[in-house]
Amino acid sequence: MKSLGVIETRGLVAAIQVVDAACKAAEVTCIGYRKVGSGLVSVCFEGEISAIRTAIERGVAVAATIDKQVHSLVIARPEPSAVEALSNLKGHPPRTQANTNVDMTAETSAAPTLSPKNSADAEPVTPQVTQSALDLAEDKNAVARRGKKA
């Protein structure tokens, strides 16, 4: 049964230290974080109840050495609507259903083929060259270096 644990710290650096200590202390998964405001950062964990309690205790102990204002919460069997409300945390990719039924005919039909009667006379077919995402990112970085918005 999955459980939910939350630690709220002051500052992102303290939150990173909490995540490191908690994940090393027990078999838990950090499902994301949220910047609450005024420097407060909440980090959420998921795992078995005993692992969550161990991880939260260790995380709070580490965070208390940095700042005394640390809060924590453990929910043994969270309501599905509560977990759904946390689905938009930063650092947590959205959960989507993977498409396991892949149609291979669309991929193979896109390859250029030569007709057998004109294969000796025909020139090789080259696919159209498009600008890759890496090139677009480099262009955006060049604009940012000049101080203009992309």
C-alpha cells in the first residue's frame, strides 16, 4: 500500500539535502516539490508506510540542522483525490498511458523506395532536412546571450 510523506523546509538547498537524506535512509521515491512562497519548499515522497516514516524522520533531522523551522506530514493511505491534487508538482513528469500497440506499417511506408525498372537511372532519394530541436535550442541561447527575448 502506498503512503505519502511531505517535508516542508525553508529554502531549496535545504529541500535538496532533505531529499538526499530521505531517499538514502529508506526505500522511498520523491514524487516532486512545490515552492509554497516566502522561501518555503514542500517535498513529497511516496512509498510503504514504514519506509515513509523512516525517511521523514531522517529528512527532518537533516533539515533541523540547517533551520529549526521544519514541518512534516505522513499520510498512511491517502485518498486518491489527494494524490490527484499533487499530480502537478514540479520535478514530477505527468503520468500518461503508454501506447503499447504500435503500428509498424506507418514507419516502414515512410521510407523512400526506388522502382525496379528505373533503379539504374534514378538518383538516390534524400529525405527533407529539418532543423533539429538541438539547433533550435542553440538559436534560442544565442538570442538570450544578446539580451533579447526569444
